Amino acid sequence: MTLVTEAPGIDQSSTDRLSEIVGNAAWDAKLDPCTDADVARLEKAAETIDRHLADGRPIYGLTQGFGPLVLYRATSEMEQGGSLIAHLGTSQGAPLPPETSRLVLWLRLNSMRSGFSAVSPDLWHRLADMWNRGFTPVIPRDGTVSASGDLQPLACAALAFAGQGEAWLRDADGQWRRRPAKEALDELGVEPFEWPVREALAFVNGTGVCLAVALLNQQSAVRLVRAVSVLTGRLATLLKANPEHFHVGVQEARGQVGQRTAAAWIRDELPAGLVRSEDRPLQEPYSLRCGPQVLGAALDQLTYAGDVLLREALGCTDNPITYEGEVLHAGNFHGMPVGLASEQIGLAMHTVAYLAERQLALLVNPTTNGGLPTMLTPRAGRGCGLAGVQISATSFISRIRQLVQPASLTTLPTNGWNQDHVPMALNSANGVSDALELGWLAVGSLAVGIAQLAAMVEPGAPQDGLWARLAEISPPLDADRPMAPEVRAAAELVSEHAARLLAEARTK
């Protein structure tokens, strides 16, 4: 599959197009070979480099050393290429999931054939062929400042192509396993790749790792908003809350795009003719009444972040680049756009997860749940109901707040003062990724609470679709039981449901 870089129409959001990119990088997807136009751009870039070399003009990485060593001359492309990926092979920590690694490589290969980098078409096709055949490097997630791109993680990926480090292989049953990279290459019948410095620079001087993680985070966070919208509508229905809170007129009066969308998603869950119960207040607590405002604000921020990430995914983040016959040395590899977008995703997803936790608090409190037992236990005194679920959800939110602290505030100069302003973009994206795992558990906790609420206010009522499946996951509490598995299963269920709703909306 090949992503079309021209916008296909104003009705397709950045989130939809980012979903397309993720699909392009799936396990069973294939990278199309370079077109004639791609090859022409690559050859023109190579000609520009060759002309500058023939004229004796300096080019970073080719005639000069790397980073602060740019003051020193270099003479061997192959030695420089090997040296570049070798000295940067210092990433540590847990590996990125293999699906994320495949997206990283797709993003770099897509960027490399844009024509701004002097990449050989033959070498590009060798890399693309290995990707198409499933070769997926193991990429450790820690150790880059994301300033000159994600140098260290991308160098570890480059080393795997050269037969060093580790690679993922996928079994016939779809399970991923780690193997020494040389063994993985042998199994595919592929010789280790040798990295000329031009291709090595183009591969590692880019934001592909922080971008891939941030892109997946944005997709997950949008699903989070969609899921909490569904649960908000269900909670309002079970409590027979005032439906005016979600009325189209309220949203039109303010005019915020995300708010209108979130309110419409909530209304989709309300039964026709829902009337406020006389037992419910005219104005619900903010966690319910202001659902459209909170979820809509988060959705707007996620949409903006998606716009930034989409431009990054379709752009070139190399250094140096060629442009209209010139070789230009600059800083397109600096990850600040991705870093700030990641931080905004983190702040937005936190407020959504926090809303879910506050809604859970609302439904376990007799003051706000309509006089039902504390913690929704049917055995008050003998049983504790959802007490453990709520306490854990509170812990999840606290930890999320630690993880989404802006990493750009922790910037430190490095690399002999060459990299004196660094974005820490992958640190941010990794933190948000971890926070999202906990955010989904907070949502799963709310979903379990809603299942117990439904069992109390509508005992024996027929349910279908999502709510029937949720009732199977979390049946009525006739006695206390460990609920961690139910929370995880409920989180997975509502995530899949949200993904399905978003996919259906894209096809309309």
C-alpha cells in the first residue's frame, strides 16, 4: 500500500489518515516499490550530492564527521556508515512492540523515498523487500533525546539489518518471538545489509520512533474519548439523568467542534424520549453534566495533535537534504513538533481518564447514585462491592499524572554542547504510551461499575450488544470476588467497541 501525500478531500480528518498509515504498516501490508517518479527524485538527489562532492564542498557526514566532530574530515563512505550506526547503538530498556517497530520502519522508508535524501533506489528496495518479508528489528525504547532524530533506537534498527542485535520473527500462529538478527536474516535467506553513510544518515536522522509511538498514542487516545462517550451515555441512561445536558442546542450555542461531536456520541447511547427522573437533580455533577465539554475539549486537542503528526509522517526529517540542486544543512530532524504533540496527547488523555474515574466515584456514592448502597454492594457490611475497583482506579489516575508530565521540561544539553536544545520527544511518547495503558484500566473500571449499576437498577432487563457482553464479563455481585480480570476484559471490550464505531464512521 502506498499513502497518497495529497489531501484526498477536506472531509477526511487527520485521525482518519493516520489510521490509514497504521494500516499501511500492518504485519500483512506491503510496501510498493518505488515508482518511476520516486526513482527520478532519488537519482536527482544523488546527482546533487555528487556534484557538490566534485566541487569540493563540505557535506555533513560524507566529507565531515558527525555531531561535534563535524570539524574533522572524513574520507570513507562505508567506514562512516558503519561508524555511525555502531557508535549510536546504545539504546536500552524494554523493546517497542513489534507492530510499533514495523510502523517505525514504514515511516522511515516512506520518508527516504520522498526525494530530499540522497538514497540509492537499489538499497531502498533491498530494505523495503526485507520489510515486506517480515524482517522487524527489536528496537529498545530508551536512550534518545530526539534532537538529531531518534538516533539511538534507529541505529539499533539499522544494526539489526546489518546482522547485529535482535529481530522479531512471527510464528505461523501469529506469535512474535525474539531472535538474534543474524539468525533471522539467515532464516529469510538474506545477507546482512551494509550501510553506506548516505543511507545510514537518512535512516537514523529522523523522528520515526517518537513519531510512531506518538501516532499510536493519538489513535488510542481518540478511542478513549469515544469509549468514555459511550459509557457516559449509558450512565446517564441508567441514572435517568437530565438529557438537556447533551442537547444539540447546548452544543450549537458554544460552537466548539469537539464538543458537538462528543455530545452527539453521548446522545447515540440515550434511548428515545429519555426524561429526567424526579429523583435526579436538575443539574448533575460536572463529571456527568459537562461530559460533552470535557470530552470535546480533549478531542479537539487530539485532532490538532493528529494534524501535526500527519504532517510529520508525510514530511522529510533528514539532515542534510537536497532541494532544487542544493545541499542544505539544517535541523529538520529536531523532534519538537512530535514532542509537544505527544505532551498534548498525554494531557488530553489524562482528562478523559480522570473523567471516567470521577464518573465511577459518582456511581458508588449514595449521595449521587440515587440512594443505592455504597460501593454498589448488595451485601453492605458483609460485602465491599466496588471498593477495591475504585481505589485502584484512583491509583491509576495518580500514576498517569506522573507519566504525562511534559518531558520537554526536562531538556538537558548534550553531545559536547552540539545538541544544546533537545525535545526528549520519545521520552514523552513512551510516558504517554504507559499512561494510556492505565487510562484504559480506568475506563475498564468505570465499565465494570456500569455493569453493576445496570444489575441493580434494571434487574433482569434484557440487554443486547455491548451491554449484554459487558454483563457477561461482570455479572451481579452476589458475593465479593477479585475483579481485576473483569476490569481488564471490560477495558478491552469497550476499546474494541470504540474502534469499531470510529471505523464505521470513516466509511460513511
